[in-house]
Amino acid sequence: MNEDVILMLVFMVIVVPVVLGIGSDIYRRRLAFRERELELLSKQTAEKAAQYAAQAERLEQRVRVLERIATENNTDLALQIEHLRSVKVN
């Protein structure tokens, strides 16, 4: 056989599978890294959504109280407003 043919066979039998194996390992690691990155992003997004939902709930409660105060004909309206000012809002 010709030396070039032997060299080509050695290259195809040894070098190509090694390079493909290394390449597939790199791709799998990158894929696992991207998956972990997306999991963390998803967790952060869920936490933010929960915070926004809690804040919206607090604001809705305050609006309900203000609507009740505005529609009632109580004489102690000033006392109720002062009480609302003293309530700690997170």
C-alpha cells in the first residue's frame, strides 16, 4: 500500500473519532451549563413575580381601605387617615 493511503487510514481510524469524542464532550458540557443557567434565571424570575404579586396585594388592600373611608359618612375620617399613616408598609 501507498504511504499516503496508510496515513489517511490511520487519520480516519484514530484522529477523527478522538476529535469527535472531544467535540461531543465539549458540546454536552456547554449544554449542561446552559441548562443550569436557564434554571437559575427561571428561579430568579419566579422570585421576582412573587415579590410583585405581594406588593400588588398590599396596594390593593390599601386601596380597599381608602375606598371604604371615602364612601363612608363617618365623622372620624381624620382619625382613620392618621391611623393609616402610622401603619408600616413593607
